[in-house]
Amino acid sequence: MIELGVNIDHVATVRQARRTYEPDPVVAAALAEQGGADGITFHLREDRRHIQDRDVDVLMQTVTVKTNFELACADDVVAIACHAKPDWGLLVPESREEVTTEGGLDVINDKGRIAKAIARLKDAGILTSLFIDPEPAQVEAAAKLGVDAVELHTGPYALAKHDARQVELSRLVACGQATQSANMRLHAGHGLNYTNVRDVAMIPAMVELNIGHSIVSRAVMVGMREAVAEMRRILDLVA
């Protein structure tokens, strides 16, 4: 069975648009668990654009499934992760200019900084994973650093159309084989939605998919009718 990690960052993005207390990503995490999530993923960015330190603290106290803490290799954020002690630490590239994560880590050319972060996470008893582009050389470099898993960046696959999508899928399959041969867990994520996820889930040795934006987007739509109806019922009592 493929494990589903639900990323709740975009719930926090809506909250931070008003810098208020709702919607609460902690509540979203609890609802995701009720829906069948095997894990909760959250990304504490250096600029704190969505998930806040308070969210991390409360999530670590309340989430009953596994926790997947996304973070850059920045010393201060690594320190927070080591203190929080999630089940997984997923190292990702990070730029203040990007809207969302735009590519995988360059493990080949940045291995010193990445290795330092991995060592700190491992010393804290945290399983480690690297978010990488589906390139065999990056898989090989990740294996040499001794991580427990790699998460393949599925963004190019999700954006591709027609024949190009099959090409991108083939890249994912090849890297999946390389990951399995290196005895690492195979994860994938970014841009996956209700129409494109099946082929990625069927990649041999795939263990876990981390999905956020499409699930949060779907939740806005399927829950809007009931949310409006609840407000209507309250107002009708005033009349």
C-alpha cells in the first residue's frame, strides 16, 4: 500500500494572508488523519511565509501519524527540527524569491552543507530524506550520504503534456530503480493531483507520496457548500 503524506502548508498560507488564527493547519492535520493520511508534512521556511514555529510545536504534540518536517539546510531551522524530533527530516532547496519549491537539491555540488545537516538530524534520531530531481547521478550522490530515502521531484512530470509526460514518467521510473538498488526508500511529490497521481503511485518500489496543494484545493471546493450552509443557518436564527 502506498503511504500518503498530506502537506498542510497551504492551509497556513491562507491564514497568513490575514496574519490571524484561522484556518489552523493543526486542525487541518487532524482532519487529514481522519481522512486516512499516513503522515503529515509541513515546511518551516526561513522566511516563515506559512508554517510558524508555534505550528511546529503544536503539531508535534498532536499528530498521531508520522511527521515529515521539510527544511532547508539553514543552521537555525535544522536546530528547530532537531529539537522537535519529527519522524522524518526532508531536506529541500529554498529560495525567498520562489512561490513554491522549484527544483531538487543539487546533492552533487552541495554535498558538504547537506552532509552537515544530515549528520545533525541523524544525531537527533531523525530519519533523513533528500528532495531531488529525477536524475540517476543525484540518486547516487544521495546514497553516498547515507540518507534513508529520496523524494523524487514530480513537478516536471505534473506540468508535462502528451508524449512529454511519458518521457518524464520514464525518468521517474529509472530513478526509482536506482533508489531501490541503493537500498533507500522511494518517495515522490510536487504537483501531484487527482488526475496524474496514479502512474506515479504505480512506479515499482514506490513507498510514499507527499501531496498538498491539490488536496487543499479540493478541500476548499468540496467543503464550501457546507461552510456557507452553516453560516446561513446561524443567520436564519437571527431573523
